[in-house]
Amino acid sequence: MYLTSEKKQELFKKHGIQKSATDTGSAESQIALFTYRINHLTKHLKQNKKDFATERALVMLVGKRRRMLDYLMKKDINRYRAIIKELGIRK
């Protein structure tokens, strides 16, 4: 499987607010997890162009991340800017 529990813990530890592996609820850690999954699905779709179920899942995941980023921008603009810069989402 592409996303093991060790990889999840590493993402949560790196991007969470408290910088612990158990910080799964913070917006930053969830956005980081969504970004990792989006990147994986994008690579998959480059090879499998007719996989429409995965394409739909990707669109839904991007929308979920967008809503989470909007929430974070309204809540705390500095945290929003930090996570955007750290993940390299915007150009």
C-alpha cells in the first residue's frame, strides 16, 4: 500500500501544530495528508487515463483540501501562509 501508518505518522509529526505523531486533527496535518494523497492519485492517473473512479476521487479530495485551506485562511492567515509555503501548493 502506498500510505502506510509509518508514513502517516511522519506526515503528522512534520506538519502538525504540536509536532507530534498523534496530532491528526490539526488543519495543517490534514492538509498535508490530502496533498500526499493528491500527488499519489495524480501520478496514477498519468498512467491510467481511463480510470474515471480515481479521477472522481481526486476531484473530491482536491475540493476537501480547498475547503480546509479556506477554513484555515479565515481562522489564522499566518498558519495558512506557512502551510502553503511548506507544502509548495501555490506557485
